[in-house]
Amino acid sequence: MGSLPEWMAPADEGTALLVRKAPRVSRAVRRGLGGIVGIAAALLDDGLPAGRRGWLGRVDARAKVLGLLFILVITTLVTTLEPLALCVGAAWALALFGGINIRRVALAMLAVPAFTLALAVPASFNVVTEGAPLVVLCHLGGGHWGPWRVPELLAVTDRGLFVAARFALRSAACVSLASVLAASTRPQDLFKGLRGLGVPSAFVMVAAMMTRYLDLLLRSAEEIHLAKLSRSLGGVGVAREQVWAAAGMGELYRRSRTVAESVAEAMVSRGYTGEIHTLRQGRWSWRDGAFVAGCLAFGAGLLALG
Amino acid sequence: MDKVFDFRGVSFAYPGREPSLREATFDVSEGERLAILGANGSGKSTLLHLMDGLYFAQSGDVRAFGQRLTPDAVERPPFGPLFRKRAGFLFQNSDAQLFCPTVEEELAFGPLQMGWKEEEILRRVGDTLGLLGIGHLRDRPPHGLSSGEKKKVALASLLVLSPVVLLLDEPTAGLDPRSQGMLLELLDDLHGRGGLTLVTATHDLELLPHIADRVLILGEDHRIAADLPTERALGDTGLLLSVNLIHAHRHRHGGMVHSHPHQHTRTHDHAHGGGEDHGH
Amino acid sequence: MHIPDGYLGPQTYLAAYGLMAPAWVWASRKVKRTLRLKQVPLMALGAAFTFVIMMFNVPVPGGTTGHAVGAVLVAILLGPWAAVVAVSVALAVQALLFGDGGVTAFGANCLNMAVIMPFTGWWTYRLMAGKSPADSKRRWVAAAVGGYVGLNAAALSAAFMFGIQPALAHDAAGRALYCPFGLSIAVPAMAIEHLLLFGVVEAVVTGLVVAYLSKSEPSLLEGGVAPPPAPGGRPLWKKLALGVAALVLLTPLGLMIPAKLGAGDAWGEWGGDRLRELAGYLPAGFGKVAALWHSPMPDYAPRGAEEAALPVLSGWYILSGALGVLAVAGLVWIARRWLSHKETDGIAS
């Protein structure tokens, strides 16, 4: 080792003092990988044995996928509000009493419908859905503004209200059902179930392997992100931050390629020659049959309601 | 004894790079415990990949179980599957080796490729998990496991095929001392009771006496610098210095600073005038 | 960009599944043939990479942030067919494991983000990058433009899917069953958002990541996994030209099928009057603007030709299609020229 330069001493603070402004790291950099914590928690959750996930967790993935997807399709077919509301209620009941980790689904089950509701509000106005005005918001006076015709008034219409309510309810029903399926089924069971339902095993294997390495990549991403954060002092400007983010992604891609190459070697080393062989599926139990039957009956009932 | 591997003048280079192995000639007999020793980048890992039929010699001849290893030979039955069953490769990065959604499927992967009967596969999977004491992990996904557990599962995924030879790439790297000890004990057991051939690539001299009777030393010129019994290799300080496996190292003992060639075997004792003896 | 469940009616999401089925089959064959034993891990890691890319917040001038989809980036790195598989898998895992995105809308989302986006983006990239070396500036500028074009094409397609819902699906009382906003609202809303914000993010991410890799590890860009053009195979522009020519020749089908079936116009070909009827809510001024803008060929055929027989109309269709293609090709050509000039300037100075 050469001799230490004279400034490399704990007492030296000369350069640090040049930073006058308080550290200001932009929100974007700090937030960085906002979603990571939630995803990591969800993945860890999968370590729990199936039996510790409530009765819904014990239902075979094939039965859950079949049953819940059937209801999901039905919710895209019905035209009245009652079956949609019923469906939202049923999904919440499953989430609350099925033994699901409710914290994991509550956000999605509330946030997405809320977003759709916000999006649906303008659809209730007469400018989008014509109808009898129920509540007049303001008088616009009509006439033309540039090329656009300005309506007489801005009002919530009866038809508009119905359209908006149906749109928001339908979205809520769909999202709740999908969330219940996601939260009550461990990835490994889901993939097995999909294979059992006839999804090509190459596709399932890619999806399973993706989920397997998601955790590894997310940790890498976090590591890269933290390394970046620990070195950022003052405001660095948007362009610099963009270059950083891109360098992080590029680095992540390099790592994912390395992992992919090693995995390919590990697979070949254990005899993989391009054909995918998997273990057979378990038997259907009475619980699974009952669940599917229940879903079919419920779906048929919804359809009968309109 | 039968030859498991037979290398004759084998060279290998990654496309567009300097050769990472030059003119390697050696053989490995059944039941032997061989270590491949070398500094980082000396070609240890390349050598293991060549032995496992993942890379193929650009010049020279690699034979395994009497058969020449070519891209075609390792894929075509009957030799291909048989070779894959006989040779197990424990990768340095356990994460790369554990690519299935659960431990059970991980262990079943190899046997499924061999086309074994499902009942037989499940029986062997159960037995292997029991042998390594990891039955409780059967239903778990590999990513929440500790690094020691991952290593065990990776090893189990090879043992379930009942291999003849295990190729181990830095097997103890990244393991805590307790897991290291367990792994070494297990490998010793497998060799003693099962007659398994072990080939271990490492730069850890401390590991050497536990896993090998014979050492192949790779120099930084990517050639085999020596091929000799373990005790003799560990005693030859000049040789180890020349291939960069040990280095002159400065110590501070109390108020005294001194230098001596340093090798990281488990303990070494030395005395200096006036000070009491101590070990590292 | 992710279309949630409940926004699209069954006619639309089933049609999207119908279009995706052959695309998936073809893509997996293509990938299997080129990647052989490596296909599963490469696709899996590609999908995981796409998933993580969607979680990176990227700042844009003005204080907001957005995230990229990454489909064009994956297409550049792994090839467009591999991108079809990788992005589809990423979307499937998102929908099924995290309840995010859509299950019924999965086909539609794949059509937009796993087919339209990677292919338009990749074609743009290849055409602009030409044979430039992996580390040239032209490469990453081409990648940025590709990302921008790809994302906006996907957004336009999504907006179109939203926009046709009120016309396609309404109850007996004429009330929209699914997404209530017609084309006149959905298209501008999506277009503005994506042209100004998300398109920029996508361009920045695609361009800068390609720039980073071209500096640090050009082999990942050069070798990639895209199969090298087979000796004797058609060069890319010829393939593209053939595809476009086929599309131009097929356009009359869009005219004939509805005429034969007595249905309305083909999707996406509505003039002002049909739009008004479909969306129902079109401001009256649209007619005026249409008159102001007055495209040289309103309704794809000159005035007077509208009453002509179907074969004549078909001829006009082909002609206007060809003219449109020429215009786009001209723009791309000019961009290429401009870029290669800049490059030679760079080398000269």
C-alpha cells in the first residue's frame, strides 16, 4: 500500500463544509422504489404453510381459480346494480372470514375502486351522459368557445349517475375478487393450479421462476438504490437523477442476465434438455368441489338478477 | 480404480477473451477427494464447468466415465442423462441453483428429467430431505431460506439423483461457521459411507485438509502449477506464495508489528522473541 | 396504461384474447427456437426485470415522477418476440399474484403492452439505429425515440379500447355499460398524458439504459438474444415493407366486411358524423375543426368518390393507405439522415 494522502484523516472536514444548503434529495429519489416493501411482505407471506392461511387458503388453487374467475366473468356481464353490489359484498366477506391477511388486500380493494369512482364522477355530468338534470352545478350559458359548443348548464344527470355508479361498482367487484384470489393463494400453489387447469407448463415455469427471482431482483434494486441515496447530498437536478435511475436499471439488467445464465447452467447440469416435466397434481377434495359448486351457484344467481 | 475424469491438454477461452485454462492434463479416480486450488480468476470454476459438460474444451480432450464430453454426447441418451445423473454440480451461488417454486419441486426437478416413476421420486425426495434434516422445509419457497438452508437444499437436489461425483464450487463461501462445519461433516460422511468422489474448487486453504487428499494448484497463468497430496501442498510455502494463495502479511501483536508469509489454515503457531506464543 | 377489469366489455376483452392466442403461440415457438435451453431462465428474468422496471420512479422536469413500462427496452435487449413472452408473464403475475391490473382484461393489456408496444418501439429503434455500432449515440437516441413511439402507440390502442365501449356496449336505455367515456374524451385524455408525461419517462428510461449498457457492457446490446439476421434472409426494411404492403392491401377488407354484413363502419375509421353518433357526446364544434383541418383526403377518399362503387372505394383506400405509409416512412428517413449526419459531424470534429 502507498502512503496515505494528507487529507485522508478523520479530522479533515474541509470539503464537506462547502455544502452550504441542507441536503435536499428529491422526493422521487427518496421514494425511489416505493412499492418494494409491500411486494417483499407479500412474498414473505408465502412462506406460511397453506394450512395456516384460513379455510380459503386450504381450498385447492384449481378450484379457486375456476370458481373466482367464473364469478369475475359474470360480473362483466350483468347490467344492474344489485348483483354487482352483492358481488362486492361477497368478496369482502371472503376476505374477512376466509382467513386472509386482510391488510394485504384492503389497500387494493379500497384504492382501485376509489380511483375508478373519481374517474366515474365526470361520467355523471350531462356533458358525458345526457339525461334529466338532477343537480345543476353551474350555468355555463351556452354558445361557442372556439370550436367547442358550450352547454347551457353543467349538471349531474339521472342517467349519468347510474352509469357512474355501475362503472365504479363493477370495477370494485372485479378488483375485490382478483385480490381475494391473489391473497388466499400462495404463488407455488397458484402455479401448480394453473398447470392443472391446462395452462402450458413452459409458460407456468417462466412465471414461477419469475416470481422466484423477483425477490432477488428487488433486493438488488434496493441495494443499488440505497448505494445511490447514500452518496447523494445536495439537490442534483432532474437530468442527473434520470441518469442515476437508468444506471440502476442497467446494472439490474446486467445482474439479471448473470443470474439467468447461471440458472440455465444449473438446469442443464441436472438433466434439463428442453422438455419440462412436472409432478402430478393432488386429488380434488370435497372442499374444492363444494367451493366450485358454490361459486357456480352464486354466479348463476347473479346472472339471474340481471 | 476407474477413472471418473481424464483431462488431456485441455484449453478453454471465453469468446473474445484470454484463455482461462491452458493445457490442463490430469485425471480423477473414483472415490478420490480432489481440491482445485487457485487464486481468483485462475480458472477453477472453468475447470468445474468443463468437468460438468457445461463448457467444452477448445483443444485437448475431456473424458468422463470413459466417454468424450461433447455438446452432442451430453445431450443424447443413453450417455447424456446418465452423465447428468452421475455428476452433480454445487454452484457457488445457491440462488442460481434453486430455481423452482418450492423445495420439494426443486428436489424433484432432476429425477423428473430422468423420467423416473413419480412414487419413486417422491420416496427419494423424502429420504434425501430426511438425510439432511430439512424435511420441515419441503413446502417452502427457496427465497425466505437462510444461506445455510439454501446450501443444504441445493446439495439435496443433487444427492437425490444419487451421483457418483460431486463438483463443489466454493461450497463454504458465504456460510456462517456453524453451517460450514455441518456441510463439511456431511461431505465427509458422504465420502466415507457412500464412496462419493469429491472435486472441490476453493481458494480457502483452511478448508483444504477437511475436503481433499490431493490438490491441483492452478497458477495465475491458468496452467496447472502442481498436483500433489494435501499435506505437501500446505507445507510448500514457496509454491503457495508463487501462485498468490498466501501473502506477506503485517500483524500487530500488542505493540509489536511484524511481517511473515501468511496462510489461512485453521491455526498456525509462531513465536517471536520475548513475546508469548500465540495462534491465529 | 394497465386496463383494470370492468372497464372493457366481453366483446372487447374476448377479441383481445383471440388476437393474443396466436401471438403467444408464435412468440413461444420463436423464443424456443432461438434460445433453446436458456429460454426459461432468460424469459423469467426478463419478466422479473420488466416488473421491477415498472417500480422505479423516474423524475421528470416539473416535479412529477412517473414510471416506465419497459416493454421497448426489453424488446431491444432480448428481441421483440422474447418481449412478447416476458411482458405477458410479468402482466400475468401482476394480475394473478398481486391482484393488480386485470384478469379479464389480461389479453387486452398484453395486446397493448406486450405486442403493440414492443413491436412499434423495436421497429422504430431498428430503423433509426441502422447498422450503427453498439456504442454510438445514434443507438440510444433511437432507443429513446423507440420508447416514446412504442408507449404512445400502446396508449392510443388502450384509449381506443376505452373509447369504443360506450358505442359497443350499452343497455336498453342507451347507457354505457363499461367505460363511459367515448373516443372524443378517452383518446385526447390518454394522448395528452402519454405524449407529455409518460412518453417522456419511457423515452428517458429506454434511451438512458441503452446508453448505460452500451458504455458498460456493449455485448449485452450487441449479442443480445435477438437472432442475428440469417444469411440470405430478407433485411429488416424489406420485411417491414412487405408487412406494411400487406396491411395496405388488406385495408379494403375493413370496408367490405361491414358492407357485406350491413354493419356500421370498421372500427377506428369513423368520420365526424359516425363519431358523433357513437360517442354521442361530441361537441358540435368538432365539425368546424374538422373543416378547418380539412385533411387532404377526408374519409380516406376525395369528395365525390364516396358514392362510388366498392371496388373504386377500395382503390382509394389502398392509395390513401400507401400515401400515409409513405409519409411516415419519409419522416423516419429524415430522422435517420439527421441522426447519421450528426454522427459523422461528431466523428469529424
